[in-house]
Amino acid sequence: MSGIDKICGTLDQYDELKAFLVKRNRCALKHMYPRANDDKTCVIANFPRKVDMWLYKYCKIEFVQSRLNEQYNTEELND
């Protein structure tokens, strides 16, 4: 996994994604980075492709969907 595959965002976005994963896919939490201690943009996670595909299907959080659409082409996301 390279750096370009990472999901970055604000601390609020970090908290939003983590709360979603706690409820829907606890196994994916191991791919999240530790929460930053300041209010700057931070690296949130670096998920493997399998988790990315699951997120695309089930996680409708806008910043996650936007990042996945940047990272993958339409055919990959709809397989």
C-alpha cells in the first residue's frame, strides 16, 4: 500500500468514520491510524482494497466516497 491510497481528513471526519466502523465493521479499525491531537488535517486510514470495496458499497460518508472515487475507476468500484 502506498501513501496515495490513504484517506485523510479532519478530526471530525476521523471520528465520523471510526464511529461508523465501530458499528458496522470492527475488523477495519485495525487499518486506522492513531487519532491526531491537533485540529489539522490528518491521515485517517490506509485500508486494503477489500475494505475499500466494502466501504464503497456500505459507507455513504461523503468524504470517504469522494476519496474512493479518486482512487479507483468506475469499473473497479462496481465489480
